[in-house]
Amino acid sequence: MVWLNALSMTKGFAEESPKERIYREFEAMVRKADASIDLALAALVVATLEFPELDRTQYLQQLDRLAHRVRELVALPPIEEQPTLPLDMDPGELIIALNKVFFEEEGFHGNTEDYFNPENSYLNKVLEERTGIPITLSLLYIEIARRAGLSLDGIGLPYHFVVRCRLPEGFIYIDPFHSGNLLTEQDCIALIQRFARTRVRPQSSWFKPVSRKMLLFRMLNNLKRIYLDSDDFERTLMMSNLLIILRPDDASERRDRGMLHLQLKRYGRALHDLQDYLKLDPEATDREEIQKYLQLIRQTIAMLN
């Protein structure tokens, strides 16, 4: 199992630490077919690493209540009685109701004042504070819509993340970070150009829906960068472990975790990860540099023994 390799574990399951149990639970969730992954629950499992006393049921019930209010606004019965939307219903009606509940009544908004606060990437804190970054607000928006009976796509634009809905007349894009602004594809391109501060040639790949695993990967990668920038190597390592669970064959992630272990003076684990990195990417451009690190680690381990 990936988490066992990730942590170099040899202990029995009964001796697992709380963190190790969370890694195991996360791995079991993301090994499912992509469409079967409960994004909200997976995000709350991640948050449990930082908030061990977190009551996941409480937050999931909050999502259910919000979805119920959305359905009430469009005069739909509870989702248990009618799991799908009526065939003659325009999904745009549900989007209008969702925006009313999500932005007008609940006040969810983008955190422009403290954008790089790691709490913006934890779903429990987003639900409590009603603020977050584009990807977590989009995740929350998608999950409430799903509970209300509407399937939406996450769209990972360059510099930004939005949500896509298929309407009878075509696609519409919703920007949860900016109060649910409704955008066309051209609006999205203009938004990207404003972020890039230059004219860029539009790419069709920008508008391909991201998988659930990729959405989680981007969320975790945001946290990894935030913690790394603040030299919080222990928390960076937690995110690195989760990223490798999502992508066990990602060579660069294995290298990054090996360097984190080295920084934390966990030489055996650093040796294991950096060796795996070179196996996963035999033609790595930094191969000589990594081999020097490996030699240094072996010498250090020999001295310690």
C-alpha cells in the first residue's frame, strides 16, 4: 500500500498513529473510481490532519442543509424523494437559487485580504468563516450543487478556478471567488489575460473539466507551497504524503518529499525517497545532484551508526 511505503512503516495496524490512520483513510477514498469520490468528505479528511477534533458529520450535514434550502427556493421536494432534476427544468434556475443561498444569504466570498492563509484551503474553516480561495469555494459550490441534484464541473483555468454548468443554450461559468459572477468563455479568457497582464493565446485545454483527484491535488499543492514558503517543513511533509498517495508514480513529488525528510534529518526516509525518485525518472536532469545527496546521506547514516 502506498501509505506504508510513504511512511516506511513496519508496525502493525493496531499501532498506527492518528496521522497514519488518516493517510490510510484518504488512500481508500482516492482509490475509488474518480466519479465515486466524495470531494467534501475527502477535503474534510485532509482537514483532520490539522484539526484532529473536527466533526466531519457536522460539516457534511451543513452542506445537506444548504442544498435543501436551494431546492426549496425552486419548489423541489427533498433530494431523497426526487434524486434528479425534472427533465423540463432549466439548470440555470438552480444556479440562481444556489447563488442566492451561497452568496446573498450565507455570505461566502473570496478572501482577498489574507489570500495565502492556509485556513483558506481547509473546508471546515471555509464553512465556518464563509471565505476561501477559488479552488475551495469552487469545491464547496460543486458539492452543494451535487446534493441539490445538479452535476457541475470544476475548471482549472490558468491563475484561477471556476465552475462550469451546461445550460440548454451552452456552457456558463460561475466564479465562486467573485460572488458567483456568471461568465462566458470569452469572459474567462479576458480574466486570464488580466491575471497574466498580457495577451495570451486561448487554449482549448483551459476549459477541460478537472477530475476529482486533480482538484484535490491542486488543493493539496496549494497547501504544500504555503507551508514550504513559511519553512513549516512538518506540515509541508503532511501535504507531500497526501500528494504521493494521490500520485504514487509522480517522480517530482517523491524527490520533494525526500528533500523534506533530509531537511528534517530523517535520513533513512530521505534515502528511500531519493532512490525511488531516480528509479521513477532515470533520465532526471538533476540526477548527478541527487546522487551527491544520496552519497552524503549514506555517509551520515554510517556515522550515526
